[in-house]
Amino acid sequence: MQGRIVPSGSISMIDTVQDWFDEQQAEQRQLLLILDSLAKPNPVQGLFASDLMQQYVNLYQDSAVTEMAEVGPWLVLLSDSNSEQIRSLLDSPAQNWGWLASAEQLDLTLLSQHWRERMLIEGQGQRSLYRFQDNRVIAHHLREIEEIQRPLLLGPLSSALCWDGQCWQCFDNPRPGQSPAPFETPWLAIAEPETVQHHISRHNLELWLWQNHSKATADLAETRLLTDWLDQQLDKARRWNWLAEQQLHFLLLHQLDPALAEHSAWAPAEHETPEAHFARISTVLSSPNTRKPF
């Protein structure tokens, strides 16, 4: 079921946001920011500089992925319904900094529990992270699931305002409240648009780098924008048809080392299959005479 949608455009965009704020204020609801710290620029730093970070939670901190807290999503409670507090964010939705939500009464402890129960995805022996902090992801999922399923995803939140990449969308929760585990996850069965799939894949790989090779990743980040570097590596993987997680991790690990990144063996041979290409490079780079990565 659709949310309330208004096309992009300066007048319509402002009206949509202000209408949503007015509605939340009329209902005497509290406001919450869900921030993506991997957005460029990082919205968390700007809010700290503006002295708006008074009540907040970093959801990766003190969780199963606490080592990735630096790149985790944040929940930030706003003091009132004044949109001027965050005007710079509202005026730049294309930066994909996150989204807004409201509730009758916001309890950061309960909200943290709600999202931590949903951010880790276990399946087929693998663990990934649900990027609910990405406004494009949450807007797509809230639009595609049935309205009666929204409480499973939004939990205690009464309403959400998200930029979906083209326009603002408003989604109301028909039954706000806690939905403790175990619960259904219909949003995980929704096919993602290609651009969103790319962002999710890149995000998960960046988290893998920080979790498993933090020093080398930090060294790289001093001289390169990680998202650009990852886009280059993913482009190679697509050209070579290296789509398996093992192949992607192998590629990133060895490309992190400047010496190994320039090794002549990387180029695929003529008529070489992706499997043979990967096997050959794995053998070459595992040779005793080849410098080992980190």
C-alpha cells in the first residue's frame, strides 16, 4: 500500500515536509532522526557541531557489531517539533542522510532494542546488516509491504518521513507498539532496485573491511574516499563475473595492499573463465614468493 507521496520540486518538497511537521505537532508527538553515518557528509558530525545531539544512541555501540560503531546508525531525539532545528538536512535530502520519525512518546532504550533486533540478518550461515538507516531502503520497504505489516517494521513509531531518492514519502503506522522477537520480516523478501542493491552491497563490504581489516582500511581512508574505491573494486568484480562473497572478499583484501594491487596476474587471460581466473590468481598470490596481505 502506498504512502503519501509528493513529487520532487522546491515548493512541493517544502510543503510536504512542513505539512508532516505540522501534523506531528498537532498530535503532540515527539520527533526522532534516524541517521546514516556513512552519508557524505556525515550528518552526525554536523548535528554535534550544531549542539543538537542531546539524547542519542549509536546502535552498533554495545551490540554484536560494536567494533563497527564508527560507521553505525544513530537515533537522535529532537527536543521539539521545530523543523528549523534540522533545516540543513531537510534542504539536502539527496545527501541520503537518513530519515525522520515520530511517536507519542519516544523511549530510546526501547527503540534501540527494536532496531537492534532487526539490523542483524542471519541466513545460510552468513550474517549481514539491514540498512534501515538508508532512507531509500526504508522508503522502498515501507511502500512495498502491506499497511497492516508496517507495525512489524516501525514498531513504536507513529509515522515516518523518508526521501526515496526522488520525492518525500510519508508512512503512518496503524498500530504503534513493540513487536518483540520472534516476528515476521516481510521487507527482507522484497527485491531491491539495482541502485539500492549496489549501495547495500557496497555498505556491507565496507563494514566487512572495518570489521576484519580496520588498520588497512583506515590507512586507505586517509588518502582515498572509501565509497569511490569500493565502486572501483565492485566494477572489476562485475567485469570479471566475481560475484561470490569469497571472491569479493579476496579481491578487497588483496587490493588493500598497494604492492599486491598492482600485481600483473590480476588481468584475466583470453578465454579464461571466471572460475579459472579466480583459481589462478589465488594460486599466484598464495605463493611463498608473493608478499602476504596484512
